[in-house]
Amino acid sequence: MINFPKYNILFFVLAIPLIIISFFIAYWWIFILLFFFLYTVGLTLSSINVRSNFYMKVICEGNHEKNSISITFDDGPSNINTPKVLEILKKHNVKACFFCIGKNVEANKELLKQIYKDGHIIGNHTYSHSYVFDLFSSTKMKADIQATNNIIFETINKHPKLFRPPYGVTNPNLAKAIKKLNLISVGWSLRSFDTTAKGDVNKILKRLHKVKAGDIVLFHDILDEIPEILEKFIELVKSKNIEFIGLDEMLNVEVYN
Ligand SMILES: [Zn+2]
């Protein structure tokens, strides 16, 4: 798979003949513009594809040989829906990973303690989850992510090692920040698109039917539909004789520093 440095080398090598040819043709600037357009499109598509491994390594699936999957929840904790999620997970004895937003942890510290006490893994999903997070400088990103780890440490005495990029977007600044913080980035192989449910749970479950061993599944524990989706999804996975395991076991990594 091509990565950012190799991509730059490739375009640099292609640019040399293009510049030479441009001396001999009319409308040469059209080709130059097209060249930069294609270069930018490649960078953008790689940035929004969490599985590209273009700017940084993001683990998006687990071991297929283990007949199991891992479920993950982003954007919480939510004092309304996270307790319902915890109840369902407890009932079915399922261990999950919660990628928490720092400002939500700050507002729900007792809930974070409960998630941890129930045996789930806590991951970092930035402090602000800002819409413009990907435009932050590397230093600002690092401070934002570190702020969440600090709050989580104050609450459960653990420094999370797992990080999930907001919106699954990666770029060189994030790569630099994650490297400095020595975190492990985790994406997903099956996206539930639960944020688009808008009351239609069956639409989401239809998509989740393709679940297979090794999948890391993305949900959001802040949604009103999530308890119903989760309950039905667990039944679906059980009917396929697939087990649930935590990300620590699935990826064979330490989840706290
Ligand atoms: Zn998110």
C-alpha cells in the first residue's frame, strides 16, 4: 500500500517529464493544473479513509482466525444512553471499548468509573471532538488529546493507550501528535452508520448482517436508538456463533500505560 512519503516521491518523479513536456505544448498550464488537482484528490481521499494507513498506522481489524469480534462506542459518555448500553452489555456478558470525548468525561466522571468498573476498555477520542480538529496544528492536537488522557487518569487512574481519530480522518499533523504521545490508533472494519438511524433501527441492522470474525464494529453510545440496535446486534452475532472479545485480546495490545 502506498503511503504519504512514497506518494510524494511518485508525484515528484512524474512532475519532471511533465515540466519538460510543458515547454513544447500549448495550453501546458491545463496539464499542470490537472496534475496538482489529481495530487490533491489523492491526499484528500487518503485522509478521509480511516483504513488507508497513508499518513499513519490505524488498526482497523483484528485476528480473523479467532471466531470473534470487538465492539466499540464513540463520542460518549452520555448520561442518558451510556447507562442503558452498559446494562445490555452486562446482561449479555459482552466486553466493549468506549472511545470517550474528554469534555463528556468531565461532565460524567462517575459514569466513566462505572464503565471501567464493568470491565470495559476506555480509549481516547480527543477532548473537543471539534469539527475543525483536522485543521489543528500538531501541537494543538497533542494538547487536546493529552487533556483527555489527563481527565481519564484523574478519574480511573489509568492512561489510555488506544486512540480513535474523530470522523476517522488522519493527516500528517495527527500522525505527528500520535507518535509523540505514543498512542495506538484504532479504526473500524464495520461501521454501523447508527448516526443515520433516525428512528429506523432495521435499516442499521440490515447493514450489520455482514458482520464477520475479526471485525471491529463502530457504534455511538450517545444515540437514543443505540440500546435497541445493540440488543438486536448482539442477538445477530450470537446467531452466527461469533463471540465478543475486548480490543486488548483482539489486537493483543496493552490498552493502558
Ligand atoms: Zn466521534
